[in-house]
Amino acid sequence: MGRLFGVKYFDDYIVQGGFPEGSIILVAGEPGSGKTIFSATFLHNGAKLFGEKGIYVSFSETKAEFYEQMKMFGMDFETLEKENMFKFLDLVTVPPETIEKEIELIMSEIIKFRPERIVFDSITVIAQMLGKEKLRTFLHTMLGRLAKVYNSTVFLIAEKPIGEDKIGFGIEEFVVDGVLVLKSRGLGENIVRTLEVRKMRRRNIKKPEYEYAITERGIEFFDVPELKRAEFEPGWERISTGIEQLDKLLGGGIYLGSTLLLVGMTGTGKTSFALHFAVKNALEGKRIVYITFEEPIDQLLRTAQNYGFKIWEALDSGNLLLFSWIPEATTPLRIFIEIRKIIEEFHPTGIVIDSLSSLREHINERDLGKVLRYLSILAKDMKTTLYFTLTEESNGNAVPSTHASTLADIIIWLKYFLVGDKLERRLLIVKARGSNHSRKIHRYEITDSGVVIYE
């Protein structure tokens, strides 16, 4: 076992077993990629979770600036310093002509403090002051020996110029034990960040690149473990669709933790179906989250009121949460993180996402597929039912093939049929895993009191 980062997915799947003890790790990235936050997380988690001392040597920002910034991400280094678990060395104003003497003082301070975790921010500044040959000596002779003698793990933060792949003088990558490159790119109005594991001695790296985000809780990664699909067992609890006739057609409702996909053309009533599910279950004491990417909350409330749904009672009960998110103002990772946070804090029985069609317009199919797959895994683990709506304008005879249709345990198809000289709405349950569901096509109507389904 090595020196753990303190973020479960990172330790279990990215650098399995943690960073090798006695190693030097280069953390490189462009401005704004999160190098300081990443390195600070390594120190903070080391002290809080593993009782290991940390020291931060800064040539980039003052102690006050560092402490204030890290508090925004839930890291209280001031308290750790009072507990003698952390030390900050402020070298922002060190002139180039005194750098070698200052490095000797730094080494002396490190030897006295005996930290297991050390961060130099940044090696780029040190390199500019020392020059290429003295930098090699510093890394090999001084820092390398210190890390091995005291079994410390050292992070070297390096600035990578925008658009360039080379780091510093080029020697840094060859003399260190590991290289992590933090990258960022624009996606609409947002930033997508990825971590590349370019090198890590004594570790088996499964894949080279992982997506992460910087949130108020610090560093969070996209990927989740691959888990086996939960098997349905007789006697598992079901919840209502909110429509009594539909519950009967499904053989008793929806299994907890399953995923339902409601597919239909514009005007077939997908939002009405979803509101039935949300309001009825909330009024029965179950916690429901409704996330719309289609319309503002006021419009959703008006729709519910027009059908006589007791949505205000549901909201007042505290069992129903409504969110209106703008698809182009978010990223796949942000969506996953926000929904995961809601699940962890609110523990909902069901989550409605209305609709996937809006997301598909702003997120590519591959990224959307990852979000849906990971949400499905998380929902099954937490016994949270997912209820997706999807607009499909084609009136063909096949359900559109999407990541959602592959993952869904239940697919309900809403269609228009021309009967005589008028259009009628019809419903078909395409599949319902583990249920003896209806195989017939059923007529339904959207009335003043909501959806009515006929046998």
C-alpha cells in the first residue's frame, strides 16, 4: 500500500494503492486546471484521514491567499497548522540571487518537521531561478535523497504553457517517478477538466485519462466502479407510476431502483405522465426530485395546476424538489455530480429527468451515455427509481436506439394513431423487466384531471 490521495475513486481505480512512498510526482497543467487544489487535497486528506504531516512550499501565493482559497473547498489548513500537522513556507518574495540559500533553509525546515507529504509550488519558478544543470542537481541529489530517506511523497507543481506539451526544461519528466498532467478545455459556457496519468513507476495504470471537476467539495472524478446490474427478486418493493391504470398494466407499478424511459412525440403527454409520478408519490410520503431541462419551474407549476394536481401540497410537504437546469450551461460531469449530491443528501425514492432530448442537443451521445450508465448504477445501489422522458418525433414502429433505451428496465411508448378522421393517443409497454406486463396497445387521453388510460 502506498500513500493514498484520499479520494476513493482515485485511490481504488486511477493510481491503485496510492502513490509510491519515497517518490517524486510531477503535477503539471495549464493555468486554471486545478493544480494547487489537487495538491492541497493531497496534503489535507493526508492529515485529516491518515494522520500524516504535510508541508507546502510556495513561490506562487502567500499563506493568507492559500488559506482563504482552500477554505472555499472545505479545507481548513489554519486548524491543521495549529495542530502541528501542517506547515506553510511562504517564499513568494525570494530574489533569484538567494534561491540556493533559501533551498538549503527549506531542506532544513523539512528535516526538522519530518512531513510524509511535501508540495513545491512551483518547480517552474525554481527552475527559472536555478537553471537547467542546478535544477537537475536539486531534483536528483537533494530532493530525491530526502524523499527516500524520510519515505516522503513529494509533489512538484509545474506550469505548462497553453497549447504546448513540453514541461519546463524537459528534464523534469525524466527524473521524477510519476507525471500527472491536468488539462482543461472549453465546452460551450463550461470547462471540461481531465487528468492524464503520463507516468507512474511501480503502479499498473488501467487507462491514461480521467475526467474530473472542481466543486465546493474539492476534486471529484466522473468515473464510478463497474457494478453488476442488480437482479430483481420476488417481493421487492414497488412504487406507483402515479396512474392507477398504468400500475395495473405494469403488473403492480415500478420496482425501486429501476429505470423507466417514457418515449413519445411532442404533445403525447410525457410531462403529464411524469408529474403524475412525482406528485402522487410525494403526497404519499416518498421523496421525489423533478429535474426539467425543458421549461421554467413556473411553467411546470402551471401545467400541474391545470390538471388539478396537488403540487403545492407536495412541495409544502418537503417531499418534492423541483429543479430547472439549462442544458448548455452544464457539462456531463456536472450533471452527474449534482444528481449524485442530491441522492446523497436528499435520499429520494425517485428522480424525474425531463427530458433527455434537451440534453442530447448539447451533449454528445458518448458523454450522455456515460452519465446515464453511471446514474443507473448509482440509482440501483441507492434503490432510487429513475424516470426519464425522451422526445421522438418519428412515428415509426421501432423505439429509437439510445443509451437510455439500452439501460432502461421499463420502456413505455406514447404514439399518435389516426383513427378515422381524428388522431388518438395510444400507449404500449415495450418492456418491463421482472414484470408480467400488458402486451396490448392501450388508448389514453389527457383530461382536465390528467391521464386516463383505457383497457
